Amino acid sequence: MIGTNNIGHQDGTTPQEAAQGILAIVQKLRKQYPQMKIIVLKVFPRDEKPDGKYRKKVDEINVALAFRLQGLPNVTLVDINAGFLDKDGTLPKSIMGDFLHPGKEGYEYWAVKVAPVVAQAFQQYDRQVQPQRQRGNARGENRQPPRN
């Protein structure tokens, strides 16, 4: 979870600044770990109703994220937000009791939706790294314990 608290405090952070902060974190991770697969979830909806003050700000952050993260290697932006909402755009209390923090049902939905994305990222990473490991092991280098 990243970005939602930036707009919820009285420090005057704009949605654009919040999106820029998320991008800065992604860029730092890419620099330190260039092969790492980075999964960024769009900021989850807030406020009970679609016209809520924070919901509109979250929507602005998410639009900015889509633009700023587009085309970055090894970065995937994932949007699971529609599943948190009723058909009319209302955020049910059963999903987020305080219209900010997921409850049990919200966490369960989140886990189900994100698990395949994480699994795919690991598979992509394994396909990239495995040939490198095999080349290194043929020379007696980079020995890795077998995976279970």
C-alpha cells in the first residue's frame, strides 16, 4: 500500500506529487535491483461514494501512475480496484469498513487477485535467471541450492 496516506494528511500533497513519489521509489528499486520484477498496484479506492473527495484524488494518482510507469522495463501496474466496488461505484463496508483500510473480505479479494500476478513475475524471473545460473554452474560458479 503506497500513496493513499500522502493525500490523507494536511501537508498539502497533491495527487501528482503522490504519483511522483511512487515513481521515485520505483526508479530507486530499478537502479538497485535492475532484474527485479516490480509490481505496482493502483492506489485502492477510498470514500464510500465515487464522488468523495479522496476517491477523486486517488483516481488522479492512478491516472498519473499509468502515464509515468508506462513502458518501464520490469514494471507492471496492476488495477484490481473495480472488484472492491459495487456496480454503482460504492465502496462497501464489508470490503473496507472505514472506507480506507481493507477488512477481511477486502484482504481476501486482494490476495486472490494479486497471487497470479506475483506467480507470473516469479516465472518470468526464473526464465531470465535460470540460463545465467546454468552457464555459471557449468564453470563451477554461482552454485545455487536446488529448489524444492
